[in-house]
Amino acid sequence: MTTTSTGAVTPAGPGSADPATPRPFRRSEQGGHDVREAAARLEELYGGRRFRLRPGVEPFRWRYASAGDDRLSLRTATVTGHLEGDVPWSSEYVMSWFRHGRGTLATRGSSFTTIDGEPFLLPAEASFSFTLTPHRNSLVHVSAEFLEQVATERHGGPAQRVLFARAPELPAEALAAWRRRVSGATAAVVDDVPPLVRLEGQLTFARAMLDLFPWRAVDVPRSIRTPRTARLREAAEYVHAFADQAITSADIADAVGMHTRTLQQAMNTHLGMTPTSYLRQVRLDRAQQELREASPGEVLVSDVARRWGFGNLGRFAAAYRARFGEHPRDTLAG
């Protein structure tokens, strides 16, 4: 195996959340011709498990190169064999595309096969399995902290989990625009350039990702964004997605493959409330957002309350005041 690396420029302070803070720049490359060694190293690089490799028609070789920092890095992988395995968890947002070969990714209840040359997203904060033909692919790894901060430029709220939807088809003009943008920014990410130049390149990549794929910000608590609480986080995301519909605790539990009682216990343990209370909280948040965005005379508080499942206006006003510290009519007037 061959391994080369180049190291750091100005390091960031510990725990820094500022996306403009310089981070250590790293470049590395490794590869070889041993199938067993390749499976072990790729398993480590991908944070996976049970990686299995079998040679293809060509003589076996592999290469993995990476350049960037802990905000955003670009990586390429070349493997002249068939690779499969599992990735139990990724805390990053990862976009990939194949220059050669293809892959199939499977999560609980769904699977996806890549389209030649077209970018796709790996599941974030979820487990998945994959099967890859002999391939050469590129990957963009973006830290959750960085992408979620960039996304606040679009949704205007605090940094929240970005939940991407799989687009049925990416328009040709959108793909062409994405390729132009990332091609122009690549050197700023992979070369040892001044930190501000690198940041501009990284911002271009992150914004291009947000422009290419449909997404929405989901205000799920960070305390449940862990491998152990993945099902609970999915339940919270289900509530956010279907809060405007007539759903019950049993519907939420069924959607994520949990027993209702198990979901109730998990929510009480990690969020200090029942699924019904969490659903009501999300609906109150939606009602507040609607009242904030409306003008007096355009809507009635009673209509907003009913739209979000509150049939009794007095109880709605009391719950609203307890959560936000003001009466709903004051939000509307403001």
C-alpha cells in the first residue's frame, strides 16, 4: 500500500461553530493491489462494517484520495472490484457521483440505483447498505454544522437538520449549472490556498448542493440526532412532515417500525414529553409561523387554530401563550 499526506494550515479553535474560522487543511492519498487490505482500509475510510471485495475483470487496484478540511472535503475512490458493505451511521452530508460504474444503496424500506454521471446523496444520520460495481466515483463530504449553517441563508431560522428529498429526476439545466459552479470552485477546496479563498469555494459547493436537491429544514432536537436514537429522530421528522394531517401516536410509531408504547417511553426519556405532546408542540410552532407571516385582516386566529387541529380557541390561546409568552392575536398584530 502507498500512503501520502500533506498537513495543516491554520487550525481552528476547539469547538468553534463559526464557519469562517480557518480549519486544518489535509491532503492524503492511499491505494494498492491487495484485495484484503483494500477491504479493510475502505471499511475504515467509509466508517463501515462487513465490507466485502471481489476482483473484477481488470487486475485489481484501488486508490482513495482526499483533500479539504473538517468543514468540507472532496474525495475520489477508484476500485477495480465489486464492493459491498454496510455503513451504520454518517454524521456528514455526502454527495457522490460515478465517473465509471454504478451502485445500489438500500435503507430500511427503500433502495436506489445510481444513474450514470448523475449526483446523488448518501443517507445522512441513517444506516444503509450498498453494492458497487468496479467504479471510479467522486464524493463531497460536508460537515452537518457547516451545511446547516449555510442553509440558514435560505430558510432564515436557526441552524436545523437539513432533510433532503430524493428528486425523481434532476433537470438537465440544473445539472449543467451545478457542474459549472463546482468545477470553478474545486481548486479552492483541494489546493493549499489562503483560508478565505478555501471558504468561498466550500460555500459554493454547499450552496450548489442546496440548489440542486429539494430539501427542508427540520427542527429536531440535537439530543436525538445520535445513532442510538435514530428511530426516535425519524419519528420526530415524521411528525414535522405530517403535522397538518390527522395522525396519531400509533401512526407515528408504525411509520418508524416501533411499538406505540416503545415510542412513548423513548420520547418521555429523551424529550420529556409524549408523542401527542410533541405533535401539539409542532402544530403550535406552525400556527405561530403562519400568524407571523400573515397581516391583520388577512386571516383570523380562529381559522389558523382550527387549521392546526385546535378546535377550542380558548385552549389554543392558553397553550400558545404558555409556549410563546404572548397571545396569538399579538403575534398576528406584530
